[in-house]
Amino acid sequence: KTPMQARAIASDVQLEVVNVFEALAYPNPFAENFKLDVKTNSEASIQVRVYDMIGKLVEDKMINASDIQNFELGNQYPSGVYNVIVSQESNTKTLRVIKR
């Protein structure tokens, strides 16, 4: 008798690429300016829009993903509360920051 041949088992396993996108504003509250800590696995540009509490657009910038760590916001803002919307491709995070 010949040993039973090992047979290959077809696998339908597909690897899924996990889309990483996290954003954090620091320091918060801030006195002069704040920075964004964005964790992403994409190289696409990041859009940052800042609105005051009455909904007025204060700032709208497109930043290269590699430059986001050096980007500062808030120098010219008056004291108050702001909503910061950070977007990259289909990912969006809304952060609330306070300027003293």
C-alpha cells in the first residue's frame, strides 16, 4: 500500500488592511498654540478645519501627513472654545479645544 497523499486545502482567507486614523490635540486647554498628534498609515494629505462655537470657519489647511507633527494652530485665535475637524480620505475626527 502507498501512503495517503497529503492534499492541499484551499483557503479563502483574505488579509484585511486595517485603516489606522487617530487624532489628538495638545496641550488642551492651550494658552498660545496647540499641535495635532495624528496617527495614520496613509500618506494622503490631512485637512484641518477649525470652527469657533458659532460655526464660523476660522482656519482651513491642507497638510502633508509627514508634516503634521510640526504644524501649530491657534496663535491668532481669541480666547474661546473651538471645534477642530481633522480629515484624511474617508476618515474624520472632531476635537474640541479651549484657548485660555
